[in-house]
Amino acid sequence: MVTAFGIILIVLAAFLIFAVLMQSGKDKRLSGAIVGGADTFFSKGKAKTMDRILDRLTIIIGFVFAIVCLAMYLIVV
């Protein structure tokens, strides 16, 4: 049982890292001014919806990760 929870935690951690790293940065200072000029209207909308999906996915995976950690703690102790 502990092994199954350990595997689930490793998989959830990998998905959580992936979801966080795939999000675009919220800080749009100098790099946003340089790169942002090349974006078209349609690509900006697509990026916002993808960021919204990744943001929700990060919250859900983080919540499930915390629940599995608590469950594993209660089983081991």
C-alpha cells in the first residue's frame, strides 16, 4: 500500500513540475516588450486559454498531491 502511494506521489510530482514549468511568466517587463511585439492577436488569446488550463491543472494536482501526502502519512504512522 505504501509503495502504491509512493508511486502515485512521484507521478503527481512530475505532473506538478510539468504544469508549473509550462506556464508563461506573469512578469512582462523588458522581455515581454521585446517578445510581445511579435505576437499576433490570435496567438495571445490561445496563450491565455492554455495558461488558464495549466493554472487550474496546477491547483488540482497540488490539492491531490497534498491529500495523497496526508493519506500516506496517516498510513505510515
